[in-house]
Amino acid sequence: MIDLKNYGFTDQYKEDVNNEGYIPARVTEVHRERYKVVCEYGECNAKLKGSLLNNMDTSEDYPAVGDFVQLRYNEMGDSQIVKVLPRKSKFSRPDYSGHAAGYVKAILEQVVAANFDYVFILASLNNDFNINRILRYITVAWESGGVPVVLLTKTDLVPEYEEELKKVQEQAIGVDVFAVSAATGEGLEQLAPLMKSGKTVVFLGSSGVGKSTLVNALAGEYIMNVNTIREDDSKGRHTTTHRQLILLKSGVMIIDTPGMRELGMWDIGEGLGETFSDVEELFDTCRFSDCTHKSEPGCAVLEAIGNGTLEHTRWRNYLQLKREAKFTEDKSAYLKEKKDFFKKINQSNKNKW
């Protein structure tokens, strides 16, 4: 028998479990229509209950890695997931594929991971270093409900990285930033206070940043395959082909995700405010409440840029992420309106017959 407490199942989730023949479980892997879960009887395969599937409107409703679910256990075959329990945190991205999980058209949101404590944002210090991408990850991480932590990897390949470290620390206000090397172990001891038994960490980062190597280093054993990267552009193939939750011997759980070259934005209003709290605080001190921060007299933003208390590059980064968020918001609204339109037509046709 497995104690699900070792997988982070707390009293917070117990209250939502219907005990009429069901047991709690946690999703450890997602393979399109099939799931791997762990419950008191161990690991097993599971599928969605038909009635649950038919009542889903968006991919947000589908189980994600890290989700706690209500399970009808079947020792002879596939078990059934009958309910997804409320999430304490989730990481989402827009999905415009129109067929996420093979079921629902015009999907607006795809949940990548759920119920985690920390979001480890990995960025390599080699040629792939990109401050804008790091800020994008931080923004989405704050919105998720988890605590973002930036790990600048591969210090062993970069003799001097103090400038990059300082740049991220200055931009990532309120976020811990560590420079580490999975190959040599440099800086890994700084993560000890975060790597506590029962905690769940989700790993995010583009391909080639060393996620699998770092997981192996933190685990103290070889548990994930590692691919080499091209030296000319520091890019590599995606080592992870599906999302999965891994329980380390230390009791820490890690959620690994396939590398994402670009991360879409999904409903990141609060996350943007956390990442750029210093910028948005200036808005309240502008002379005019509808200030556009372009040429108005008494603009606190322009004044801060002028006297050097706000870097112009940070202001540009804020505007760029704001534009990306607006684009996603407009496109999501369009897809939702389109979906609702065809849903009404289909319902109307059913009523005629």
C-alpha cells in the first residue's frame, strides 16, 4: 500500500473526495487520451469517465500532471478518473490547435501542470541566454500560484557569468536567482531549503537548458535521458516527450515538461503586476489617471526613466509582455466567441430533430 501523503496529498484535497467507492490518486503522466496515476494500490493506467468527458467545455477541465483526482480503481484493467479535484496552483498556456487531447474544438486553455509549490525556471548561460524569455516565464509563474525561482545553468561552460547573473537579479525583482552547474554541482547547495520532502517543483525552460541533467543531479542518480546539444547554436532536441511527475528518493516531486521554445501567455494580469511591480507602482503617481506614459507632463514613468531610477530596457520589456498578453486575450476572446456560436447552432439543429 502507498501512502498518498508522500505524493503531496493533504487535508486540503481530502475534503473534495467523495468516498462512495472512489479513492484519491495523483496524475503522474499524460499520454493524450490515457493517464498514469498513483493511488494507494500503486501505479495504474486510467481513462476519463465518459460522462466527465462529455461535460468538458475546455482543455482546462482535463487532468494534468500533478492533478489530484477521484478514481474508480480497477485492478483488472484501466481505472476511471471521475473527477478532477480543485487545484491550488496550475501552469497554463494558450492552445490554438483546435483539437487538444483529441476531443474538444476551439480550445482556449491548456493546463500543463498542477498543484506545485515552486516553478524552477531554467535558462542556460551559454548562447541561448535571453532575458525577455526569462521575464516571460516569471510572469506566467507568478500567475500560476507557484513561487518562481530562476536557475541559470551551465556555469561550467561560461567562465564569466557575473554580468548575466546581475542582469537577471535586477530584472527579476522579488525572485531568487541562482547560478548552477549540474555537471560540477556548483550552486546546487543553494537549492536545499527549497527541496523539502512533500514539495512539488515544476521545471520550465527551452530545450537544451539542461533540465534532464539537473534532475539527475538533484536525484543523485540517473533517472532521465540526456541529449547533447548543437554547439553552434546551443539548441537541442526535446529530451522529454511528455509531461511527467517524478518522486525523488528525497521525497521531493518534480514535474518535467517538454522544452518550449516560446511560452504563450494566458491570463497573466496578476503575474505581470508581480514581475513588474516597480513599474506599475509608478502609474499611481502620474499627474493624469489616464496617462499613456508617452509625452504627458507629470508622467512618473518618463520622469523615472529620465533620472535613471527606471531602466529604459525594463520599460520596453514591460510593454512587450503587455502587448503579448493583449494579443492572447483578444485571440482567446475571438476563439471563445466562435466556439459559442457553433455550439448554439449545433444545439439548435438537435432541437429541430
